[in-house]
Amino acid sequence: MTDEMLDLARENQCKAGVENAEFLKGEIENIPLPDNSVDVVISNCVINLSVDKQRVFQEIFRVLKPGGRLAVADIVQTRVVSEKIRKRIDLWAGCIAGALSIDDYRDKLAETGFVDVEVQVVREYSSDDVSCLIPQDAAEDVGENGVAELAGSFASAFIRATKPSACCRLLGGC
């Protein structure tokens, strides 16, 4: 988050009359909040930009109170894409090269300790959608069929999960 983004968020917060939200400058891999301090973590298409997603999930888990919830929108991979695509920095900036597969998202959240993990695909990306995200010079890295080959490889998804409550942990599950 840049200072300009924070200023705009605070301006919009004032306009909307929202008093129960706070905006902090920080990194998603190192959230500047104490352990067990928030009820809900929300994110809109940011986790895919991190190179260390497991660290992101650990940080979210750390700051959530027992029973706290994760509710994010992110881009997910619906099928495997080439390593050439995954290594292009411009495609990381375009939010697709760093996308996790649906199974990886579920597995990483569960490994972190989250329960009730849900990944709900809301819209698969067509070749037109993907062509807007991929620069022209990336065509050689996409494959012989070009951008059309990536149609259906990415999707927008809602991801939800819960940090178990203290009772759940004592009982060995929820």
C-alpha cells in the first residue's frame, strides 16, 4: 500500500462514515498487528502478488482471533500453466503468474490451521480476459496457440476460511 492509497482509503472511509475500520501501512507477509487481534481479514486480489503465500497465510492466522474469519477475492489457477508464464515478472504484476491452483489454496490454508476452507470460483477467464492481462511480447511464452491456450486457466474466486476457536482446538477439531 502506498501513502496515496492510504490517503484515498481514509478519505473514502470519512465519506462513508465508517468508524470501525483502520488502515495501516504494512506488508501482507508481515502484518503490523498483534497476535489474535482482529475478527476478519479481507483482501482483494493481493495474495497472488506475494511470492511467499505460506507466510501470508501464517500471518493472517496469527493476527486473527480464535473463531476469526478470512474472506478474500483472488485469482486462482484452474489448470497448470507453463513455468515460462509463471516466471514472467510482468505477468506477476498482471496478477496471474502468482496465482495458486484451487487445490494449493485449500491445502496451504489447511496446513496453516484454518478450517471450513472454501474456494468458490465466480468467473473463469476467457481468452479475451487473459489477453488483457498478458503483454503482446509474452505470446512466445504462452504456447503455440497463443493466448487462447490460457482461456479457462485462470478464474476469479472467493476464498473463505476460519481460524478454529479455542474450544475447537482443545477438543481436537470443530
